[in-house]
Amino acid sequence: MNFEDSPAEPVPFGRWVLQQIDRGGFIGELAKAAKIDRAFPKDGSPEAVRKRLSEQGADPDMHEALDDAELDWKAS
């Protein structure tokens, strides 16, 4: 089997968010908040992360950052 021909496994959304720690703007802030949250869903979907933000009472800017992050993640 030629591994170069098979698509790479997509990075789970939660892990992708954590990789954005050095990014500027609200997505970077989202990543920083995720890193210090012990219950952050690392292997979670955008919906799981959205649910966690709601449970934590995140402000509207973080929800907007999550929407932007989801678009970037889907494009990668």
C-alpha cells in the first residue's frame, strides 16, 4: 500500500484549536483558553467545543472565534 496516495487523517478540531496557540487575534485567544481548560474536548468536534464554551459562559467574541476557527479547520 502506498501511503502517499491515501489522504492524511484529519486532525480533530479540538487538537487543531490547541495548535493555534501562537496565532494572533481571537483564534489565538481561544487556543490559550483551551490550553488551560482541563476539560477542553481535545478530540472533540466543533459542536463539542461550542458546547464547552457555552458551559464556561464564554463571551460572544470567543463564539465568533470558534466559528472562524471552524472555517479555517475545514479549509485545511
